[in-house]
Amino acid sequence: MADSSNSPTMSTIKRRHFLQFAGSTFATLALSQFDIISKSNRYAQVLAKDTPRKLALLVGVNNYPNSERFTNLEGCTTDVDLQEQLLIHRFGFNPNDIIKLTSDESADKQPTRKNILTTFEEHLIKQAKPGDVVVFHFSGHGSRFSETSETVRNCRNNQLNSTLVPGDDREGGVTDIMGRTLFLLMSALNTENVTAVLDSCFSGGGTRGNFRIRSVSGDGFSPSREEIEFQKRLMKDLGLSEPELAQKRCQGAAKGVVIASAQKDELAADASFSGFSAGAFTYLMTQYLWHNSGNVESAIAKISPTLKKSYNQYPLGDGNQSQRFYFINQQVLPTDAVITESNGNQVTLWLGGWEGGSLDSFEKGAVLNILDSQGKPAGKVKGVSRDGLVGKAIVEKKELKVSPQPGMLLQEFSRAIPTDLKLHIGIDSSLAGELGDITKALTKIKRIKAVNPGSGNIPYTDKVHYILGKMTAEYYRRFQQEGLKDIPKIGSIGLFTQGFQPLDKSLFSQPGETVTKVIENWEAKIKSLLAVNILKKTLNTNSSLLDVEVGMNLVEQKSQSIARVATVRGANNQRQVRKSKTGNLPLNKLFEFQVTNRTNHGLYITMLLVDSTGDIILIFPYQWPANEQSMRLAAGQTMVIGNPEELELKALKKGSGEALLIASRLPLKNAVKTLSALAAERGVRSQPIDLKGEVGAIDDLLSDLSSDRAGGLIPSQDKSKSMEVKQMATLSLSFEVG
């Protein structure tokens, strides 16, 4: 039996604040996963149109006044960079038509209230013509005031109006820009092709776990006189009376598309990734758009499950239903990086499309293909260093057919996964008095690193994958207020996600146990979490050239897919639109997986399930001793994993599940030997194997996937394993249980 539930989170987080407009561009009702990510796809469609002009205003506010009401943020200016590079190199924006207002810019480009409103009017409203494309992006704090319109309060059943907080907001004299104001600004645009992306929220400021909160309290504050007068001027320009404006807001008559990072009562993650911070929503959305445009189901599979599981947020969006949804006017190649500078044999790359979980593999010797104007490989570059999403690479002169130039796109050829990967466990302040003992106990476990708490606005001194903490009375009350069920007991010690949610109740001790004893008892569990982290470094759904698809369905409903994912570069993009999906798996129902090999050669397959505690269950192969041929899936064939006559798979617990499919052109020899020996040791003949704590088996699997065995062009370094996208694929299939 396989018990599938919440998977552990994989990146470090902070939080922002979300705007829920009382206007039509911001729906107040939750949307389905298809609806949510359709906004991202609609964004791609609108941007890809052949229009006279494309204009953008990108706002990122990291720095706020030094007061209790404000917490400085880290990832908002990165969000602007993410959007800028995407718009220029993916959607053909002229750099001169993009204006950035960020905390890193000069004084005249700071994200102040005046600069934001003036630039919106001068750059967007006065220049946009019918048919033009307009993009407005805001990353920063959000807040909320009382809704001034009784009509809107009644029709929306909401007493509050959300705000954007500019960088010059100040104590005692707020300069917030209300959602009502943005509604008016968007209404004034002379085009329907309007996209607003908002990565902020309003649920409360400060830090939580290893992320910051993008929100500030609006209690006791009201709109400034300046804000009210500005709204009156816009209403006059639009010829709208107060009742007419209220009616439009209630009817949802605003223009364009709005994509938001979270729902009205949720937090939005300002996450620490590998050497940089960014809005989790903005990063995942832009990363998706480097590989897809107009693919609804693929976007669902790529964005919603990760945001929900890793960051506990659920995007929200709304738009003009008369627009063409989910279709684009041009096909775009999946792209992992773009050349931004070229200097002799060295190039600078923007890694906006690179698989986020394996960014640290770039500087270890990752290799990328340079694409010519026809999208064909025309040379290679090798990664040598990286600063956040900016990479430095050396041009390989062999087989170079073009001169590398800024704007050229690149696709992954191989990545180098370090063989000494470690799991970082942060120590919560609730255990601050035992730092020495905890560090000593954790570091006794091979490849585990203890990370001490930071100071001030820095939650931790290094990236963390999980947090070790004690359930205090304060934490317990907070989880109760949030409606969390099955809260661990006060005084118990356990593992939390990076966003400081209890990972699983089973990973908490009884009150009174010493922390060193807890760590000793959990050694196998911690090793399992390490193994999962290692496995996820091989995820390459976007870049693998193997044409592989995996679907999940109930045994009793074979024609109705619950979840499905396929490689992007290995499949026709239109087929990918139809076949990426994430759905719900009922409890106590038999389910199965269908794995299809669409290549013209055989593939060797293995499949694993990961449960909420990080334990890994190998569900294929499951006949022992296994051999290479039993794992081979012939070209053009489909394999069923979970045929109830041989193997019963059921979900016994509510939550989120994840399946990992690994496909290789070469036999998985080392892994087969290790797993068969493990099965013999346990006396297992015809059932899945629990790989709890078996990091060695995962290391053997990495060795099997290495390009050295395949006679690859790029040899592995001593401290890394090189994996070529033409030789292997690892796909993640997420699903909800319950």
C-alpha cells in the first residue's frame, strides 16, 4: 500500500502581501487550478500577439522606512528583473518601452507614489493605442483600508479595499495606492490587452520561518487626501460618477487580465532560492513562460502544486472573458537561458528558465546549447560561475557554428549534480539555548548541515530545507487561529517547512524528550529527506529530450485522468497543452500509473512515491530480484504500474502526493543491484520497497544516470555527476488526496 500525503517544501521563503481588488479585475472568489494558471497562459497569449507596440511598467519595492510598520524585503527588485528579461527575450519587448521603478534605481526611478502614478499615466495611458500590449507589475508590501463605497461593500461582501504600498510610505501619513485607484488607471488605458501582475498580500508583516512577509497593517489608517483627490480626477477624466464607478466595480467591468500571487487571506512568499531572493509566484510564473506559452494544463502542473505545497499560497486571477484564451499566434522554443553579454570566449547568461531546484548545478560544469535563428544547436557553452540568476560561461570552440551574441537563446545539454549535496536544517529560535548540542547531533549524520538563526531581518545565516523547532504555546495558538488540524503538542520538538508549517505530526516528539534524543531517533527520517532532495536535483521535465508521459487514474475509471505530465522538449507542444494536469485522488481507492514511451528506442524505468515525512517508496520495479529487462519499456509502448492483480496502490491519508518517474536510455545497473540486495535482505519478493534512509540507493541511481556511462561528450568532474538531457528524464507528478 502506498500512503501519499504532503510532500516537503524545497525552497526558502519569506512573505509578501496580496491585493484583493474590489473591482472586476480581481475576483473575490477562489478559482480552480485550470482557471488560475489559465491567467498565466492568457498572459503569454496576449503578449505574443503581433501588435504595434508593447509597453511595460515594472515596480519592485525592497526598501521601506525604518519603522515598526514596515519590513524591508529582498526579492522585489529581482521580480522586476525576472519580468524584464522575459518580456525582452521571450516576447519581443523593446527595452526602451520598459520602465523600471525599483529600490535599486536612481532617485528619479525610485518606486515612490508620485513616480508610480506619473509613470503609469505618462508611459502607459498616454502612449497606449488600441491593440497595443500593456504590462504592469508590482512587487512589494500591500495593506488595506476600509472600503469607502457602501455599494461595493455590499456587492463584494467585503469591508476592505487593498492597497499597494509605495517605497516612500511613511508613519502618520500613508501614501498607499488603493485597489480602487488601480481599477481607474486600468480603465483609462486605450487598449484591452492589459496585464497586471501583483506579487503582494496583506495578511500581516514580519518574518515567518525562513521567509519575509510582504504586508503591513492598515489598522487605524485611511486614504490620504492626495489619494482621494487623485481618484476624483481620474473619475472626471473617465466621465464616471461615484454610483457609476461603484456599479462598474460590482459588475466586474475592468479591462484586461490580472494575475495575483495569493488569495485575499493568504501570504505570498518572498523566497530565498539558490543565491537570490524573489517572489515565489513571479519566479515560477516567469520560469514557466520561458518554456511554454498558452499551455493551460502544463502551467497547472508546473505552478499550482508547487505554490500550494511549498509556499501554502494559491494564486488568484481574473480577466476579460472576451479575449482569446489559451491560444498564441506564434510558437516559441522552450528556453533555459539567454545570452545578455558576450566578450571573447566568455558569455554572461540570464538563467530565468533553468530548473530552479538545480541552479547550483550550473557552476559545477553545466553545458548548454546555443540556438541559431532556426532553433538548432550551433555550439556549446560551459558554466563556470553564478551569482543568483546571472551565470558566466565559457564558449566551447569545438563545433561552434555561430558567433555568440546577446539575445541568443540556449537550452540545457547537461547538468552537473554535486555528489556531496547536503541537507540544510535550520534551528528555530525556540531552541536557541541548545544550539551547540543540536549542531553537534545533526552534523554526526553524514551530509546534514545545521543552520543557525540569523539576526534582525535575516531569518537564517544560510539557505534551509527544513526547520527544527519546538512547539511553543504561541506557535500552537497561531496554528489554531489558522485552522490547522492535528497540531503537535505544546513542548514537542519537530520538523517544520521553511514557511514554518509542521511538516507532519509523526515528525514530532513527545513533550519532554531531549532534542539530541529526538535527532538520534530520526536519523533514518532525516536521511530520507536528504535522498528526496538529491532526487529532485535531477528533475528536468522542461529540458529532457526523451519523449515520455506519465498519467495517473483510478483502476475503476481508466479513461479519467487524475494527474498527468509529459516532457516539454520531447513532445509536441500542442499535445503538452492537452496533457498536463493535476487533480484529486480519493481516499482508499485503487489507483495506477500509465507510463508511455513515445521515443523510437527503449527506456529503462523506475518510479517512486514520496510521502509527507519524506519517506521514499519504490513502486517500480516491485518483483524481486529485479533485472534490467524487467525495467525496460519498449519504444511506443505504455506500461501500467499498479495493476491490482500484481500491486495494489491506495492513498490512506489526506494531503498532497508526489510521484517521481525516472527514465534512462541505459540500464540502471547499479541501482538494480543495490535494490535487489535490499529486497533479499528484507525477504521481499513481490511488493514495493520502503527506501527510508537509503541514501546509498539514490546515489547509485545518480551514477546510473551519469553521462560517463553513456560515453557522453561532457565527462563528470570528480565531485559531480554529469547528466545529459538526451539520455535521461525525471518527471514529478503531483496530486491532491482526499
